[in-house]
Amino acid sequence: MRTAMFLTAGFLLLAAFFILGRLFAENFPNAMGWVTGGFVVLWCVATFFNMWVGVTHAGYSWGEELPIFLMLFGIPSAVAIGLKWKLF
């Protein structure tokens, strides 16, 4: 359940970043590129923190947490890069 909520939070954060990018795109032509890069970096930090909490507090090993990290980071990041590449 926590994984689904974290994944949903990633897509909501992605939507917020893309809305912000669209607001600035008129004055800054490369705004969507910066927003996409900013989202990927911020999301990497957030998912790594989630993995660290799982290892240090929940008792999981790095090997158990790594596939979850890759899924939580990879799916929203791939969608962000794909949307930026196809739409903007």
C-alpha cells in the first residue's frame, strides 16, 4: 500500500511540476526542460530517502529495497522524460 501511495505522490508531483513549467514556458522557452530535470533530481532524492528509511527503520536490506526504489524512481521519471520528449 505504501508503494502505491508513493507512486501516486510521484505522479501528483510530476503534474505540479509540469503545470509550473507551462506557466513559465511563455517567458522562458526552455522551462519544460528545466522542470523535467528538476523533477527527476527531486524525485531521485525523495525515493532514495524512502529507501534509506526502509533500510534503517523498517529492517529491510538494501537488496530488498533496491527493486522498489527502481520502480518508484523509474516509472514517474520515465513518464516525465517521455512527456517532455513527445509533447514539449
